[in-house]
Amino acid sequence: MRGLSLACYVLCAGLVFSQETTESSSQEEITAAPAAPTTAAPVTEAPVVIIKQVNEINDDGTYTVGYEASDGSFKLETKDADGNVEGKYGFIDETGEIKIVEYSANNSTGFTSDLELPSVDLSAAVAGEAAPAAPVDPAFALEQQRHAAV
């Protein structure tokens, strides 16, 4: 019995000693660690999460796939047995307005879309006039000079 109580005493003393050394070493780490600068953390946006998803792929090659995301964007596309593809996608632009683009693709018409691209004035290029020069990055100009010197 005396041996058992002695073993319990040694075990308890060891636990107390190890707890004290753990607490004191963690206190040393806390006091030794330099204080972190208190700057405002950058604001990060929440990650975009897929709310709904469709993924139906058939053995004959037809499919319907799509998703809807938490940021308002979406896509839905289908392909029939003849290889014709139709779909649409949408997103919310920088003004908060939803933009929807519908498209299709097949062997007779190729890819078509109702997307409105900004118009480009090609009359100056056709007339042989030089396009206005874009500003050159100084670092790029320096690299051009170094390359020419070699």
C-alpha cells in the first residue's frame, strides 16, 4: 500500500511540475513576443459560394450544366444530340445592374451571341492614319534601350 501511495505522489508531483513549466514557458513566450502593430486589417470580401448547381451529362453526349453563385452570377448551358449548344450567363456589373448574355453554337451558324461589344472606329486605320500613341512605361522604355545597346 505504501508503494502505491508513493507512486501516486510521484505521479501527481510530476503532473504539477510539468504544468508549471508549461505555464511558465508560455508566459515567457507571451512576454518575449514583440507586440504586433495595431493597424486596421484590410477589408476582404466574402468568398463567392455556389448556391445551386446543375450537372446532367448523358451517355449520348447531351448535357445541361450550370450554376448560380452568391454574388448574383450564373450560367446555364445545354447541348442536344445534334451538337447544338445554347446557353446564357449573367453577372452584376460595377453599377449594380445585372447583365445577361445569351449565346448559341452549331455547325451551320457557328458561335453567335447577343453580347454588345463597344464599337471601334476603324476608319482611321483603313485611311492609313496612325493610331494615337499610347503612353510608354518608363521601365519598358529603359528595357528597350538596353536591348538596343546589345
